[in-house]
Amino acid sequence: MEKIKVERTSTPKTKPDFDKLGFGKHFSDHMFLLNYDEGKGWHDPRIVPYGPFVLEPSTMVFHYAQEIFEGLKAYRNPEGGVQLFRPMDNIRRMNDSCERMCIPKLAEELALQAICELVRVDADWVPSAEGTSLYIRPFIIATDASLGVHAAHSYLFCIITCPVGSYYPEGINPTKILIENQDVRAVRGGTGYAKTGGNYAASIRAGKRAEDMGYTQVLWLDGVERKYVEEVGSMNVLFKIDGEVVTPALTGSVLSGITRRSCLEMLRSWGIPVTERLVSAEELFQAAEEGRLEEAWGSGTAAVISPIGEMGWGDRRILIGGGKIGPLTQRLYDTLTGIQWGKIPDPFGWVVRL
């Protein structure tokens, strides 16, 4: 494995106020780069000052969207150290996305080393304020300067980082979501399980419609029967119905979320029944109208846990848990963030300390 070269910046940036971060607005001093060329493989791992790329207008990623990305976080623990949460899970999912998008896979240990080394170099960018973290965005783009729909022969793997606060302005307060009846996010056999930009571009129109109607996010229905719920915005979604937690099964059009997986593992360890299956919108609304839909929440790296207080579907509206965060949702949030920030013990072995 090639040694990672490190070129430190001579002009460090002025850091933002870590108490007023928002999400994805400020980027740290350095980035990791790794090139791929057919016949040579992945080569030249390096950490360099954060800055623009120089790419030809004909670069394939601009035209055919052959790219993938990931998202994970580094946290400042109470002792002042820095730790990661399940980074190898993100790396393995990234390689699953690579396989679907016909991008050469990365050696897992090299990818992990790159993430860890970049965070170490920019460790002073990991904030310590309540609810903050360092968001880590690895991504791969096709870099051939040519037109034509085929797998590229050259790629660039890059990792950038940014200190962040809450993803949603509501924070841990319940959000309002709208079940989308027109557009679909993905279909079985498509790219729904891959973390690739096209999935997110396809979601923007519905998201804007929902926002214009006063909702925070869209709840997607399946692309074939248009009746089963799949994801909420860019997160997985879970429901507590009659004491049981139900979440859409991973059928190929739903992203296999690391936070989703963590929630399910925690719930099962607590003895709470969990089922992964098809869940229809009609089932949810009927359960709500009968008082059996107790809680609902989204899960994802960016927001961690996002409680759902209200859902709309056509001309129907339901309030969940009186529009307040439910006790199980709160317990999941407190436990998960407690482990991530090192405030409580990690019985699952998820944390990687740097």
C-alpha cells in the first residue's frame, strides 16, 4: 500500500464560529486525493490543501453522472480526543455503490487510512460544541475527457470535510413530511441502493413542491405499485406500530443506511420487536387513525434521528404522537449520539478512536 503524502497548507483558513455552523457551509484546510488509471489502478494517495479541481468541459462525470459518494462523521469526545463511527460500514457501502456504477472498487484498508489520516491532519476542525461534528464526504468521479456513454478509464477519489451542526433547522424537533404521489425516487433494478448523485437530483422537484406546501421532507413511495413507503427525503424511515418497530425492507430501491442498521441493532438488543417488510401508506394512515401509530422517525448520518410529527397524503393529514418526539425515538437519539460523542459506553464496538 502506497504511503500517503501530506502537503500542509501554508495559509490556514479562519475557522467559523463552531456554535453557529449550519450544515455543509465551511470546509477544512485539506482534502485527500487518489487517482485511478486503467492498467495502473488506484495510485498516488495524497493530502493537499483544499482547493478547486481543474477539469475539462468534456469530463465524463458532467455528462453521464458516473460518480458515487459517502457521508460519515468524526466526533470530539469528552476527553478531547477524536473518534469515528462505523467507518468501515461506509467504506463497504461505498464499494457497493462503485460496483453498481461500474467504478473500480477501493482497497478497504487504504480508504480507512485515508479517512483517518485526513481527520488527523485537520483535527483542530473537529468542533466540540453540543450537537456538532466533522462531516466527512468521500466521493469518486469519472475524469475521462471524452463524450460517449461507457465506463470511464480514469477516476478521482476525493475526501473533503466540514464542521457541521444540525442538518435540519428543526434539530431534534418533529418535522412535517408529505407522501409524494407524482415522482418516484428509484425502482427495483435501478440505482436506489447506491449512493449516487442522480438519485438525489431526481428528488429535488418533489422536495421543492413539499417545501412550498410547508413540509420539511418527502416520503417516497415505491416506483412500481406506488403504494409502499421507502425513504423519507435522504433518510431511511422507521415506524412504531402497536409496540413493534417496522421499517421498509431493503428491496434494492432503498439505501442501506448505517444509522438505520445501528437503530435496528440497538432496538433488538433492548428486546424491542423489529420487522423489515413492505409498509403501505394506507397501513400507516389507518394505524394512525386507529391510534396504533405511536411514533415515526427518519434516520441518517447527517441528521442522525429526525422525529416525524405530522404526515400529509393527498387531502389526508395525520398527527403522530401529538406532534411531539416519542420516548423510543428520544431514547434512540440519546443512545446513538451518546455513543458517537463518547459520552456513554459503546457495547457494540462501533467507535474507532484516532
